[in-house]
Amino acid sequence: MLIAVDARPLVEQRVGFGNMLYNTLSELLEADKENEYLLLSDREIFFPVEKYGNVSVKRYKDNLLFPKSFFYVFRLAAFLKRNGIKPDVFWGTEHLLPFGLPEETKKVLIVCDFTHIRFPGSTTKYNLLLLKLFFGPSIQKADAVACISQNTEKELEKFYPKQSRGKIIRTIYLGGEPACTEQTRAEENLSDKVKEIINERYILFVGTIEPRKNVSLLIKAAPRLRDKVHVVVCGKIGWEKESVVNRLRNTENLTYLNYVSADEKRALLKHCVCQVQPSLYEGFGLPVVESMQSGTVTLVADNSSLREIVEMEELRFRTVDADDFCNRLEHILNDSALYCRAKAYCDARGKQFDWKKTAREFLRLFTEIIP
């Protein structure tokens, strides 16, 4: 079986889709030696293809008439046909499927979230246009849809009832950070700033800086937490307002580190007293699982998939309520018995998420849709 993969998310500085695909694909290739995988992209792919004997790469180029994702949607099927490539399965990893794929090619689509509907201001105008035009038709064309949380599956049926009717729909949880549980860390690779921070008492946020991530709550809370705990924010700037970015860089008791390496992220997770996720909405919450797998207490906003991933009520605060966030955090940090109970819960919960399990579920799905 030839499985063609939309590999565009496999860029050098991976986030979101990229981390999900990289880790799932790594475990798939470790477990599945029978099927062939073809990685398709219009850009350089950062993945250790040479480690595996059943994966190859095919690059394509967009053009002025069909730039970037428009080429993927409208011209990729013709590109595959022209090159004599006939996939048994096409795996859409970034919410969209190409138009014009043969009927005998079965299509699997990953659906992560519905930000373009729930929080349209939290994405770029270009991405919003793509999703408005092509998300619904992609669901319609899919033979199977993999949702990354139960909340996402419920929203799929709510927002796209006609397009999802009759499809095979599965909730497939993601894993975490494979190296998080290793005893040794490459801390010699850390920047001086990170080395300085990990010797402090701090809480940590990791994620792209965009409105949906709600870092404004941390900016508001940081001065109040002075003399109690330092606030550290990591993540490259996405499409946040300039005023928020300026405050992020100039707020008392808050350090902004921009994008950090994988080694730095692991070290920061390992040494923080609490990882916080104040998002307005998440499809899954990968940094939450990564932090729990690092043995870190995690405090999240009480919404969407976050309440599904973190079931312990004491570890959830009212969304956008900075006072409730500070009160919950201070309670956890000041009550040693509660902190120990929260740490034990996060450690046990984190072990329930595993990329090997994610890969097995996708392989089962690929096999299920082939007659």
C-alpha cells in the first residue's frame, strides 16, 4: 500500500501540525515495514528519511497562478498523475485535501480544531480564506476523518453535519514529547538566558504567540505574582497585536524568550514549578501533555479540549479570569499536599498519551478504509 502524505508541516522550526506529523510519522515508520510512504511538499522537508527503508520524498513547485496551498488544492492531483504516482491512501495532515484525486485513492483527513469558526480573529486572513473555501469540501471528499480530541469530534458534527455524514470518524489522541521522559537532558546546549531561568522559581507558557493563546492573561497576572513566582513565556510571534507583543517584552516579572530549541523546552519544562495554558480554545493541547510527561504540574483554562485532557478540577481556572488564575496558582503552590496530589495526577495522566498508540490508530484507520 502506498500512503502519500502532505508533508508541508515538516519545516525546520516545527510547531503544532509539524510536531504532530513528525512524531506520528516517526512511530509509524518504526512499526510499519510493509507499506510505502511518500512525503509530498513544496518546500524542504526536515525529517530523517535516511533512517527508514520505506519512505521517500517528492518535491513539487507552486506557480504564480496557483501559489502555495492553492497549488496543493488545485494542481497536486495533476502533478501526481503526471509523475505516474497512484497512492492507495492520501493523508491530509493540515486540514485540507487536494481536489481531483482518483476515487480509488482513499482520503484520510486530520482535523485539529475549528479556530476559523470559533475565533476567526486568531488566524491570518490568508489561512482564514483557505479554510473558508476548502475545509468543508475537504471533509466532504474524505473517506475518514481523524479528530485529535473528543471535543473536536463533537464540533465536527456540529459545524459540518452534512459534510461529515457517513464518514468514518475517529478520535485519535496525540502523544507528547518523546524525549521528555529521558533521564538525561542535553543541558549543555542551553542558552545562557535559559540556564539562568532554570535556577529561578518560575511558571512557564509554551506556544505560538497569537490571540487564541491568551498570553494577555499572563501579562496581566505577572506583576501580581511578583515575589511569588516568575512568569516565563516561550514561542515565536504568530499574528498577535503589536501592543500585546510590546507588553510581552516590557512587563514586570515576565520574561519572553521567543522560539526555544527542543533541548531548551525540555529543560524549561523540567525545572518549572507549573506549566500554564491560558488558551481561549484548543483542539488538543500538546504542550499540556508534554509538560505532564515531564512530571510538571499543569494549570489550564477550563474550556474546549483542555478540560478533557486535564480532568482534575483544581488544575482548571475560569477562562480570561486573571484573578481566578492567580488564586488557583497560589493555592496550588502554597498547599504542599495539593501540589503533591496534582503532580501525581499529571504524571499518571501524561503516561496515557503515547505516540506509538497514535501511530497504531492511524495505521488501523488506513487499513480500515482500503477494501
